[in-house]
Amino acid sequence: MLLISEIKLKIDEDESILKKLILNKLHIKDNELLNYQIYKKSLDARKDAIYKYQVLAQVKDEKKYLHLKNVSKYEKPNLEAIKIKSDIRPIIVGYGPSGIFSAYRLLEAGLKPIIIEKGKRINDRVKDVELFFEKGILNPDSNVQFGEGGAGTFSDAKLTTRIKDPFVEYILDVFIKFGAKENIKYIPHAHIGTDEIRKIIMNITDYLINKGAKFHFEEELEELLLENKKVIGIKTNKNKYYSSICILGVGHSAYKTIKNLYLQGVDISPKDIAIGFRVEHPQSLIDKNQIKGADIKEASEYFLRYKDEKAVYSFCMCPGGLVIPASSDFNRIVTNGMSYSKRDSKYANSALLVQVSTKEFPSGPLGGYEYLKEYEEKAYKISDSYKALACNIKDYLNNSLTPLIFESTYPLGTALYDFNNFFNPVDNEYFKKALRYFDTKIEGFIEQGIMVGPETRSSCPIRINRDLNFESINTKGLYPAGEGAGYGGGIMSCSLDGIRIANKIIGNLK
């Protein structure tokens, strides 16, 4: 297979032209091109907007063309799992991305995991989430944070990562196998959307069940069963399960579980985090600034960063999306962003976060949870409901308060509030410097934007320390995984972490 780079199309040109461009590039006839597919696609909007492509082409006698510019040999790595025989049934606690892909990989190797998930299956989970969105009735065990698929099920379902790993393509292939579109493998900043990721996750779950995985939904880990600091099983609120292997893939909101593990002596340390708020703008404003008048149908994105002693940056940007309530605890306000696959809301939103070091937490390994709890409870007390706090960005900068310039997409409504009284004075100054800087990058960012918050669950405030074998450094057989253990920050990185752990376990058992 040949990899051909720097193939360019104008915005209004159809991708069917690619075949002709490949033929011209290789100087071959139609019947000599056996097959081709898009490998990567990117938008270059610096001058006249164009799309750049990398394509994979199958031709006869490939060596003849390797001397050509932007043509190289491509070989897909063999990522097939090693088949093993073992009576061990690894336990996986938490069924977000790290749990899903560790289970999938273990099954490929012939192992049949037992999966414990605190929340419900998606169909029932959606009902609980919708009840909260519509009436503010929260189920602390079934919500945006907990349930089949993890927190990413109610998000934009972004598939981007800076990690260079052959298993990135493997993950995308799995999503495609269970219902995602083929183009997630090559379009820039690929996403699936909350409506589509739900169907895909359910399909994966059904496949795992049919292959022999055992699921226990609505069941919560209470403690590890240990002998000589080695895992021999787990105890849940309903039963005991025995295994020498436990993959811990709980999410960043599983404070109760993490506290129980800490009390059992599992080695845990605090980790830096970030807090802030969501900003919302008309999607048309973002499109106008990012694509500079080009006729592009997709809702455009941005990534902004202001570097000072503390960095302030955008995170989890949702084009054509919604700001949503993401609470998992009573009387605490948490916001997040979500998009459907079409990204057809009229508004764009993104978190704007400031770095928070462990030095700012209360003392102790779990102090970060207390730090976040204080902000989330403070917001609820101000609102006296699950309505998010909100104000105009320009008012925040001017220390004033006027009615919102447009209604937030946050479904439970907002309480008008001056965020100058919410964050500490130092963080307020960093936010204000950053917002003024961002306005130089996206004209109208201040005048046409509102802020909604708080945003507190962007990352986990702890790390469950593990060794090079991915095991807890002081609890053998425990494999901390993904975001809730401090080793991931999104669907792709957490999925990769789950696969790496599964591969290590498979290698140890072969």
C-alpha cells in the first residue's frame, strides 16, 4: 500500500476528484489503480481555504513509485491479540472508555471479564438524565457521570488525541465496526456525537455479553478483598467476586470509591487540576473568525491558550452544542458541554479553565475533592437550585451585572451572578487577562459571549500510583486505569490506557 500526501482540493470540489489526482500523481491509468481510501483530511484556511488529503493507494508493483515526492510505503501494523487459555476472569470496575476497551481486548485474547458498573444501561440512564435536565431531579447513581459508557456518553464524543500510538486506529476501527461512520478515521477533529455514541456503546456491550463477558450494572464497589496486599477479589454493595486481577476504570467523579480504596491503604497522591466556567457564543461568530468566509458546512472549533504563571485555556470545545448539568451529587452544581452528531445548535461552547496546583488544596491525598466540592456547593447555595450561574463576559470584565445578551443553552436555566465574587482574586485576574487576549484571536469573543458555570470536572484531582506493569505500587493485582485513576483525559487516551493494561495482563498470563 502506498501513502500519498499533499493532495489538495478546493472547498467546493467533490472528493470523487481524488481518484483522478492519484492517477496523475503516479502517472498511471485507471485500471492500474486497484483501490484507494482517504487516510487523513485537514483544512488549511490560512489563505484561500483548501482541504489537504493523505490517501492510501493499492497499485501493482508499488516499488516503482516510491521515488516520487510525497509517496511512501504504508504497512498497517498487526495488532491482533495473543490468544491465551486461562481460568482467570479479570474483574473490571467501571465501564467508561478504559473499562470498555480493556474488556474488549481481554475477550479478543480469550479471557472473559466480569464488569461492575455503578450506573444503569444507557436506555434507562438516558431517562434519568432527561429527568434531571427537565425537572432537576437527580439520581446520584445514574446521571451524566455514572452508567454504561461513562461520562463520555453525554459529551461531544471527541476522538482526538495527541498520543502517537498504533492502537488509535484500532480504537477507531472498533467504533466503526459497531456503527460509527468510516470518516472518523480521517476527518480533522473527529467526533461521534452523544446521540450516536450511545448506540455504538450499546452495540459493543451486547457483543461483549454474547462473547462471554459478565456484566453487573447498578452495582458499586465497596472494598477490595486482599490477602498480603494482593487482590483476591472485590466486595460490592450486592455480592463478592473473586479474581487475582482487578482493573479499576472508575471515572473522575467516583469520590466514594476512591476514598474507600484510600482507607484500605491503596497508594494515592494528589494531582493538579483546573477549574473555570463554560463560555457560549453564537456559532456564526466562531465560524466567521475561524474559516474567514469560506463556504464550509461543518461547525468550526477553536483552541485558545493564555500562558502566564498560571495558564488559562479552552477545553472540550463543543461546536453547535449545549451546556449541560453534569452533577452527580445532591446540592452541587457542575457544568459540562455536549453536542449531537449534527452539531446543529446555534451556539458554540467551551470550558475556560485556569490551572490549580495541589498546593492550593486542603491537605491530604484527597484534598482536591474537597477543593472542588467547596466550589460546587458554593454555586448551589448562590443559585438555591441546579440553575447554573451565568453572566455576560463583558460584565465580568467591567465588574458589572446586566441581563444576559442571549439565553444559555443550559436546560435548567441560569441564575444571574457576578463571577468576580465566585473565584479567588488571583484566578479572576488570570481569567480576565486571558479573555482579553482571546478577544484578539476571535474578534467579538468578549462582546458576544456569556459565561456559565462552574466547570469543575475536567480532570481527576488524584492519581492512584502504579508501576511500569500498570499495577498499583502497593496493591498487587490492582490495575488503576483511565481518567478516574489519573491516567487519561478523554475517550481516546482512556481507551488507550485500558488497552495497554489489557495487553500487559495478556502478556503476563500467556
